[in-house]
Amino acid sequence: MAAVTAVAARLHKLPDRRLLLALVVAAWVVGWAVFGGRDTQQLGGAELTPLHRDLSQAMDVIDDSRNTNPFFLYFINYIRLFLDDAVTFVQALISQPSFGRPLPVLGWLGVVAIATAVALLYGNRKVAALAAAGFLSFGLLGLWQESMDTLALTLTAVALSLAVGIPLGIWAGLSDRFLRLVTPVLDFMQTMPTFVYLAPLTLFFLIGPASATVATMIYAVPPAIRITAHGIRQVSPETMEAGASLGATPTQALRHVRLPMAKQTIIVGVNQTIMAALSMATIAALIDAPGLGKTVLKALQTLDVGTAFNAGLAIVIMAVVLDRVTSAASRRVEEERRAGRLRSARWRRIEVAGVLGVAAVLAYQSYTYLWAADFPIEANVGSYVRQAADTGSAWVQDSLVTYTNALKNALTNGLLNPFEALLTGSPWWLVCLVAVAVALLVGSARAALVTAVGLLVVLALGLWQDSMVTLASTLVATILVMVLGVVAGVWMGRSDRADTLLRPVLDAGQTMPAFVYLVPILGLFGPTRFTAIIAAVVFAAPVAIKLVAEGIRRVSPTTVEAATSAGAGTWQLISKVQLPMARSGVTLAASQGLIYVLSMVVVGGLVGAGALGYDVVAGFSQHELRGKGLAAGIAIVVLGIVLDRVMRAATQRANAAAHGGPARK
């Protein structure tokens, strides 16, 4: 007993972890000053390692065997045909001439009527009016066919993504083992830059709708799985114990307890899946995906801000409509159940029959008459929107250049440059030692091991220097994302008015194709690393804000009322009650924000960020560099896994400390 007490006393005398972290950083700076410039593993832009050449040769072999290998002939080709037919069938219904007709089966009036009917039946009148106005706006912008092509691709990809993602998310929510198994796969799917897997996808599925659908699913399935699992795991143990005490079987508990209580979070996952699918519209156009993406890319070739904004606006409107319809459907059922006002099946059938009857009549009109099938050209106001966007972009660039340059210089010189110099100028072994020490101090031994292995993999890929440049920009962007996420997320979570005000803006930031807002950002900041950071923040902040807001809303109103009655002020309520109790949501927001920032690394390579993003882009456009581009994509994935594991381990340690328990090893 005395020996145990003595050991505990010695452990108690160890320096505080924050002091140890400070000592590690100080030692790093000293090591950088002494050994700076040595063992930095620099590699020129056109230089290749043997690994890069081997990867290029492997991709050539796949390309040559596509029409002879049984794997392609009897497996891949059938999947490609199924996906092509699925997208083509939806296009035949709403966008492309089909079945010997010069127009699709449903013209604009029929599509608007069906969309409005669905919104009315599963939402409410306001949502139905929004759906009608949103779909009409596609024609008013002069982009009806392009919008319907995008909708066809999106609906197909989202339906397949949810069919896979929600069941797997439920499984991950119920099984710790499966969650540990699937998390690295999701990390790989979500952090692998889109440009990296576009080229291999065309090797397997050729260019067209099939490759575009698979690319969209790769990006859209992970949010559905992660957020569904998060919702399932958020159900309190007390609630599950109450269900078990009433004799509920595991299946009954899932159907009647877990899923209903996780519904709102699952809807967030559905929304994020839709947003992710729509955000792929532009990038998938590079492999001949139909829709608005082609319009955006053509506009960017000539830096036509107006045309890019017009097409991007149509994508945003589509996202807002789909988001509101799905959210309203969930809220309607939930509100009626709570109020005990579920109508009889007879009245529901009458309502459905009436609404669908009107929609069927209008759909028949669109099938039969030209005026109801082809949107009238005279109603096109897209030219005015394009002109206004061009004028506004020019004014902003001329008026705000002083302020934007000051902001860019302050952040670049004050934070980004010193951090990048420290990472790129230090020997690789010193960076590894510091990273492992930090992971061990803030996280766990397992996180430190993952960090060590991950950094050694990056070293073996021959892209150490570029990886350190990318890491510096990623960490700076993630910090900015989380600052915005916590501030705006708390505001949204506490105020319905703020939610109503901010949500359309967040939808726009998340679904507006990155190339659309890159044009004005380039005009404001020029082709620099800062431009890439701003683009990543615009793309990643919305998901972080939404998840923080969802976590704040899930805090029990009873707890909030108790804290308020005890005299807690607004700041105390936020910092001492709501944020600590929403810690898991904030952690998920940080993890997703980091992954979304990493997914924008390639886009950053297009606007002056260089490093891994440029390597991926060069590999996509130059045949001799595509092995190096693939290695760069793998390096981005490895960095994402390392950062995510350290963040998760740090959160587990903080939670254990808050509850007085031991941290997980």
C-alpha cells in the first residue's frame, strides 16, 4: 500500500501536460534553429521517385486490359450499364428527349407540379410554395434542361447513397467493432481528393453518368454513415434501459426507441448527403457528367463570373428546396405524433388522392402540349442575373482591395508563413518526434502510434516537403473553420431566427460549386495560398456550424432551465452548460470540418496553394505525372487519418477527465 501511495505521489509531481507541450514546442524551435535545412526531403515539381513510376505503370496496365479482362467484362461492365441506365431513365423522364419524342416525358409544368405535390404531402404549404418557386426559377434562369440533368444525377446518386449509408450507419451506431472497422474506410473515401479518383474511375467505368455517379457516391455516402451512427449513439442509456425494462427486444428498441429519437440527426445526415452530392456537380463535369457543372466549367475557362454565378445559383436553389422538403417531412410527422393529431388513414388517402390527382392532370398537360413541356424562352431572366453578378464582382474587387490585402498579409505573415517555415525547414525525423510527442500528450499511445506510422508512410511516398506545406495550410484553415463553427453554431442552436437567417447562407456556401466562388476570390486575393484557405473555409464551415448547432439543440431544455433558474448568465450558460454537454457534436464538427478542408486541397492547388494539391492536379492533366498525383492523393488521406485520430483521442481524454475516469489507451 505504501508503495502504491509513493508511485501515485511521484506521478502527481509530474509536470502538467500543458507545460510538457510547451517544452516540446520549445525543443522543436531549438531543433529547427540548429538543424534547419537538413533532411527536409525536397522534391522538384517534375521529379519522380521509383514508386511514382510504378504507380503510373500500374494505371497503364489497367487501362490496357479493360476490354479483355474477365473482371471488367463480367463485373465492372454490368455495374456501369446499371448506373448508366438508372441515370438515363431519370433523364428520360424529366430532362432529355426520349421514347421517340423531341421532349422528355414530363415537361416543366409536370415536374413543378409533382415537386410541389410531394412538398405539400410530406411538408407544409410554405415548403410547397418554396418548391414551386425553386423549380420555376430553373426555367427563369434559362437553365431548365441543365438543372434537370443535375437533378437526375443527384437523385440517382443520393438514392443509392442513402440505401447504402443509412443501414451501415445504423450498424455502426450499434456496433463498436464495426464502427472501428468502417471509420478508416470512410476517412479514405471522404479525404481522398476528387481529382485523384476521377482518373481511375474513368479507367473502370469510362466517362459519363456511371463514373459521375460512383464519384458522387464516394463523396456522399460517408456523411450518411457517420451522422446516422452519431444519432444512434446519442440516445441516452437511461432511455434504452427504460425500454428494456418494458420487455423490448433489441429489434423493437431499434425501431421504436433509437430510430425515432435519432430521426432529427439522421435527417441532418440526409441533408449532408444531398449537399455533398450537389457539390460534386461541377467536378464530375470533368468526366462528362450531365448538368449544370458543364455550364460552370465553360464559364470558368473565360473567367465569366456572371455565367458561373447563374449556374451556381441554380445549384444552390436546388439544394435549398431538397433540404427544406426533407426537413419538413420529418418535422411534420414528429409534431403530429407529439400532439396526438395523427389523422385517420381515410382522410390521409383522400388528401393524397386529391393532391396527386391535380398533379397528374398537370403532368398530362406537360406530356401532351408544347407550352407545358418546353419552358417559354420569353420568361428567361438569366441574362439580367449574369449582368448583375458581373457588375457586383467588379465593384467588390475595386472597392475592397485595400482591406483584403491587409487581411491576407496579416494572416499569411503572422501565422501561415512562420508555421510553414517551421514544418518545412525542420528535419523529417524532428517533425516525426514532435508529432508523436504531441499525440501522446494530448491523446493516447494508440494515437501516437498512428501518427508515427502515418508520417513514415508520407515519407515513403516521396512527398514529405509538399505534405508539410499542405499540413500548415490545413491546420490554419481548420482553426478558422472551428472558430466560425462554434460562434455561428451556438447562435443557430440557441435562436430559431438565427437558424432561419443563416441556413440558406450555409446551404449556398456548401453547395455552390467551389469553382464558382473561386473566380471572385481570385480577384480579391490573387493566386496565393490564402485564396486556397478562404475557399476551404467557405466550403467546410457550413457543415461544422450545422453540427455544432445540432449539438446545442440536443441539450436538454430542463438542464438549460435549471441553470437559468440558478442564476447563470448567457455566457455562463453557453460555456458551462451547453458547449460541455454538446461536446460530442462539437468534436464531430471538428472532425468533419477537417475532412472537408482536406477535400479542398486539390482545388487549392488550382489557385496557387501548390504542394499536394498541385501534385494531384498535375497528375490528372499530365500522363507522365499521374503516378505522382496518385501518391499525393494517398498522402492527403494519410494526413487526414492522422489528424482525425489525434483529435478523437484528445476528445476521449478530455471526456474521461471531465467524468473522473481513466483515458482510453
